[in-house]
Amino acid sequence: MQPLDALGRPLKALRLSVTDRCNFRCTYCMPREVFGPDYAFLPREALLSFEEITRLVRIFTGLGVSKLRLTGGEPLLRRELPALVRMLAALPGIEDLALTTNGVLLPELAPALRAAGLKRLTVSLDTLRPDRFQALSDTDLPLARVLAGLEAARSAGFGPLKLNCVLQRGVNDDEILDLAAFAREGGHTLRFIEFMDVGTTNGWRLESVVPADEVHRILHARWPLVPLHTAQGAVARGWQYADGKGEVGLIASVTAPFCRSCDRARLSADGHLYTCLFAEGSLDLKGFLRSGHGDTDLASLLAFHWKRRADRYSELRRSATPGLPRVEMSRIGG
């Protein structure tokens, strides 16, 4: 039976980090002053194996999970990732298998991921300006590699792609129309995301948030928008361009929190379960897994842990959360 948490929310979606490593150092996720050359990433033996991941996902599906998204760090850095995708795609109960990536390695991996059974791709794209891209991602890898990744994904049969853009006031909010035009012409679905205070290292300030309502006004003035039905548990409010040239999504997790409909759990690459993007603590599933517990015991443990869940960080953000320790986004993939 599907467990409900303390606020009556079911467990339907799992975000699964396969690595904590990344080839970018984006300032809002893995700033170089923290994640520099001396930063200790997880050793290989600390990562869940493909077999352990598949076993845990099978248990999650027994509790009602039908949507699975692979994340990182940068998930395409995990060796032999298409083999894991193939194992997960074969599991009964998984209706939606997706992956979020920065896109740099898609030219090499998109065909294999598609052949292995990956259904959907989301690519992060915060700017279309090469110099700004270098500054935001803090990497020597060029924007052209990401754009080539989009084309490789399209050629491999993925589409329409979702593009995620984290907007920051005074950083890239002057590109709203440029990014929307790029997505419209390319047949992609762009999602603008409000800058969030995930973790403790990204220098978040409320003044840096570009509200989704403001983005809507800018887009609607250029291309009239028609609201789409928002599915239960969806984080983005969808809009269709009235001229028929695609859709755009707005994720207002700061100005219009959607905690009460959140049905997601998050599993880190080393097997820690987090019940909120802004979680302070976690459940060490790997420890139980490697100490010999059977599937029935693990399912009972997961259900018990979910039933105790009462997370609603974004609803409390202004009054009760300043200064609280939080897991870094690079561990659980946003």
C-alpha cells in the first residue's frame, strides 16, 4: 500500500543521484571556493553500485514510485551509465525515466542512453552568451559543447527537450526573451526557475530572486500565453504560446511554494535518503542495504520514514529557516 506522509502526500517520484562529481562549478550549486581542487568527493566504494541502485528502485516502486529521474552532480560522469539506465528501464512500475544534465557529454552518450531506454532529457541552460556561460559555469568547457549536446539529443530521438534556466537578478535576467526565443525556435520546452537557497554555499539572497510572475509578464507581453493544466505534484506551472510555438514552464518555489503537493524523495549517490530538497538530515539506506537487510525490511523502513515526513521548507522560508544547515544541491541534484 502506498504510504502517505504526515501531510497526506504520497510517494510517487524519486530523484536519484548517481555521482556527486561535476565538470562545472556553477556559482549557485558548486562554487569553486568550496568545491575546489582539495574538495574530497566520494570514493568509488562509497557509491551505490548499479545492482544496489536497481534493488532500491525496485523497492521504491513497490511503495508507489512511478517517476524516476537520474541526477548528480553531473550524472553523465558516472561510468557505464547506459548500463544502469538499461537495468532501471527494465523494472516494472517505472512509467517515466528521465535524466537532468549540463549537456556537455551528450554528443558522446545521447545515442546510447536512448537505446538503453531513457525516455526524457532535461538540460541546464542559464545563458546563450559564451562569455557569460564561462563565468556562470566557471569552466573552460564552451557553450558550444552544450548546444552540440542539444543537437545530439535531438538526433538520438529525444524531444522535445526540457531546458532549465535558473534566473538571478542582475546576472542573467536580461536574457529572458532571448532564451525563450531560442527554445521556441528549437522546439524545446524552457522552464524558468526561481533562484533558491539550496545548501549553504551559493550566496542566496531574496533580492536575487526574479519572481515567476515577473517572468510571465515579460513573456506574455511579447508572446501571449495560455495556461495549461498543471498535473498533481508538478513543480512547474505550464503555459502554451497562443501562436502554437510550444510551451514554457515557470517554477515559483520561492514566491509560490508548492510544498503541499510535493511527492518526491531524493537518494544521494552514497545511498542517503532525503525527503526534501532543503533537508537537514537523511536516512542511511546504504548502511541498511549492506548490513544484510532483506527487501521486506527495507520497504518497511522506507514506508515508516516517509510516513513521518512533514517537510515544508519553502512555506516556512521567511520566518523559520534562516541559518539552518541544509544538504548541498550537488549531492541530491536539485
